Amino acid sequence: MTTHPVGQERLLRCSPATAGEEGRWEDVSPAIDLSIERHPDPVPGRISRQDAAVPQRLRRILRASLHHWGRPDLADTAGLLLTELVTNALLHASAPTVDIRVHRQGDLLVIEVNDHTPDGLLPRPAGLYDEHGRGLVLVDALAHSWGVRDDRTTVWCTLPLAEETSETAPAAPTSQVLHETAIPLSPNASAATAARVSARALLTIMAWPGPHHVAVDVLYVLVRNAVEHGLTEESAGRRLEAWLRINEHRELLIDVQDHVPDFPRFHQAVRGELGRGLRGAQRLGAALSWFPDNDGKTVRATLQPGLVDL
């Protein structure tokens, strides 16, 4: 058996899928095709320092490929998907290596992670308020599509590299707002990540009595959607704006404003027919709506109060 020095990687092509299986790709342009040696932490449920450094290295490679393919704006979302799948594999696999393959298939970015452990990568039950075990919930929220190979050791997910298009919705319901705070964001690919960083501290300051980690994930989805679909040529020099509002019912209203005044095919987007983003936010427990405003439109996610994650 070949061994690998700590921190080094070796090239190894993942096993091809069987005929007729989701995740079988041909004529691909690979960005990452690696086998990573695991260094499990002796404490169950914890990731070692060596393994924790792996996703960061992979994200750098992925970011460079996305720049080459003309979609640097996908770097944060694709990096998060890659991180969730790889970290899940490194934490829960029993085999000595994990195989990672990221490649372009036509207009799709495909991420595949094989941990050589049947059922090791499969979704584990996680409640709405659980802090852990939500990796594949996030994958379902952010990926265009995802699945598990028939060998039950490989999880794959995709993101569209081509621009997507996105039915109108009634105006969002109104209620008295008791507390609110704005999150100004630059209209670029870093906006969704910046929103995640700001939101957890702001939710703590606002003392919203609900699952903060869920709210942060939903905000990320809405901001990412605004960056991808809500910017125009006139957006240069203007800011996106996100608002966190707590109403009289102690609901959290997550409002993200962009510069496009309408939202065609909104209901199809929420159903996941145009991508998994808004559908994923809904699966996380958010009620979604949108309404026009003076400078474009606002997409709103409403979350109910509940257990607070500390």
C-alpha cells in the first residue's frame, strides 16, 4: 500500500460512475483530481489540524479555475460546497484516503467527493436548530443539483457556469418592526461571504430569539441570489443592502435589496426549478416573498423564533 507524507497529495482519478447514473460525466475539463490522505483526530467528532487545512488549499485551486472559466463570482459558493463535502468526508470516513474531483462538464461545475466508506457521506438526520450535521442541508440549499452514487461512497453536486434566468409574487406581508439593522454590501462576489461574517454578531446584538446559524445560511443564499441575478450595468458604484428586522411577533425578517425592479418566475425559483438557492432557503425554514421598492426590489425571508444556538 502506498503511503503519502503529511500534507502532500497524490493524483488519483476517481472511479467512473456506472452507466445511467447521475454524476457520470464525459468530455470534462478537470480543476482538481486528487486523493487526500486522512489524519483523523483521536477525539471522535473532531477534525485534526492537518485535515482542517485541506479545504483551504482546495479552495485556492478552485478559485483559480473559476477565474479561468470566467465565473470568479462563484468562488465563494463553490468553495463552501467543496468545503462542506470534503470536511464531512474527512470527519466521518473510515478509509485512509478521500478522493476529490472538481471539473467542468459543459455549462456545469461538478464537485465529487468519494470517502470509500459506504453511507459515510449520506445525509444524517439534523433538526432545524442543530448546529452540526447540516453540511448536506447546505449543499441542498446552495447547489444546482446533488446526489449520491450507486456505490454509496461518492457525493456529487453541481453549479451552473452559464448565466441563469430567473412569475411575480404578491407583496410581502407587513408587520410592526421593533428592531432593525442594515448590512451594506458591495455589489460583487464577496458580498455573500461578507454578509455571513457580519450577520452572526448583529443577530447576537439584536438578541433575536431564534436559530442564528440558520438565519446566517438563509442570508447567504439571498445575498448570493442578489449578486447573481439582481445587478445591472447601472449597479457600478452602488451598494446592495441587506436588513435584519425583528417584528412584533419576534419573527426575523431578512430583507435583501437589489437593483432589478421585478422577479420573473419567482415561484419557479422557490420550487427549485431554476436552481436550488431559494428552494434551499425555504427548506431551512424560511418563508419567502418579494416586493418592488423605489430602487429595485426586496427579497424577504421570514424566520420564526425558536431555540437559540449558543
